[in-house]
Amino acid sequence: MAKTKEEISNEVDAEIEALKTVNGGDGLFNQSVDGKTGEQKRTELTEADYEQKKIDITEDRWNDQQF
């Protein structure tokens, strides 16, 4: 049976929340390179980034289910 968008959203929310380092997960990170030193920097996603990730994954799963 197909899931509602709300059910998918709730599942994605739980998955993403479990990933956050503050909740004991491994976290999701952005990587960048300092243009001057060439040093690689790794920073955890911001709360806004995590929220956008939830929206994007929910939409992807919803669309996959629909088509």
C-alpha cells in the first residue's frame, strides 16, 4: 500500500534526526577546500541544511512512489 506524504515525511524526519551528531549519529557534512591553503574543511550541515535535506528526500520518495 502506498504511503501518504505525511508518513514519508515522518520517516525521513526520524532518519535525518538519528543521523545528527548531536543525537549520537555520524552526521552529514559539507566538504570544501580553502583556496589559499588547499586545506580541506569538513563542516556538519546547519539546521537549515538538515531541514532542506528532509524536504528534498521526502519529495524524492513521494515522487518515486507516484511514478
